Amino acid sequence: MPEKTQHTRILWGAGSSRPLRALWMLHELELPFEHRPIRSRSGETLTPEYTRLNPSQKIPTLQDGDFTMSESAAIVNYLATTYGAAKNLAPPADPRERARYDQWCFFVMMELDANTLYIIRRHLDLADVYGEAPAAVQTARECYVKQAGAAATRLARGGPYVMGASFSGADILLTSSLAGALKRDLELPARLHDYLALTTARPAYRRAVIDNTPKSANA
């Protein structure tokens, strides 16, 4: 539904793919918001103020008026459902199309994130925090490449976007994962490189990348 009243909208978080997803959807919807670019492992997520908002002490967190929520994929879908109709970004209403949309979202968050890419990031990029685990990292890399191949096969059946002709929140999730895979030198099928060229060319994505890069961080 369209926004009826003006209220405070705040997005907390920056510096990783998770807040990037929420920032990207906010920019796609052209919603006004205040950005508080706190980062993980900086101490900023451990303050009493932030812990009251998000007991998990993770980023991102969205405050939308008197409603507060976390989990990047949930934020993306909440924003799309609540404000996306005018921008053709609301998830499908048809039950089967919605099931297909949800399938993509869950696939990305599990097979291309929690089960693979996050393991690589945790035990490679953040090995000083979580410890090295070479066997787990290698297995995760192999599994990611396999599941990326499955994503390419599904995209080849339709496209150019996940749901066909229209860009959606599921594309935000998939793109953020694939971009993270490229940063870690994972091999992706040509079909996914073409897909990334399309989605990362969107102006809202480029604005989100700028917002997601803290001013003190190295480029």
C-alpha cells in the first residue's frame, strides 16, 4: 500500500552485503530514510540503544515509524510488500508465483549464503575472529559453485530477472550473493555474469553501494 503519513524511517548498518540489500530496496522505492552506518565488530552494535532494537546485535535493523525489524531478506520483502506496488516491486499476489518468488529467496539465503558464502567469509575473511577452517572453506566453495550453476539453469528458463521480465526483491538477494562470490574468486557461469551486469547497472544499486561504504573504510 502507498505511504499515507510521514514518519521517521531509519536504516541501521553498513559495510557488508546484508545492509546493502536493505539500502538497495529503499533506493529502488525512493523512500526517504535516515541512515546510521554502524558496522559489525566495531562495538556499535553492542550499545544498549541498539540492543533494545535488535537483541541479536546484528545489522541491518530497520525502524519504520513504530515498527522495528531485522534480517536483511525480511526487510527487503517487507519494504517491497508495503511500498512496492507503485514501483512494480511488490511480491506476486498469485499463490504459485509467490511460491516461486519465495523459493528463490530461501534458496539464496540458504544455499548461496548461510550454507556456503557465509562459511567462506567467516573462516577466510574473518579467520582472525572465528578461526581458520580450510576444509570447511573448500567444501563451501565447491558447494557454492554447484548451486550457482543451478541458479544459472533456472535463470536460463526465463529472465532476464529472477521472476522473468520484472526486477524484484529476489534479484536484490541474488545479486548481493553473486557479487560477494566474485570478490572471493568463485567461478560463476557466463549466464550469471550477464545477469550481474544487468542488475548492478541499476542506479539504485549504485546509490546503495555508496551508502554502504563507510567514509572511513578503504575503497
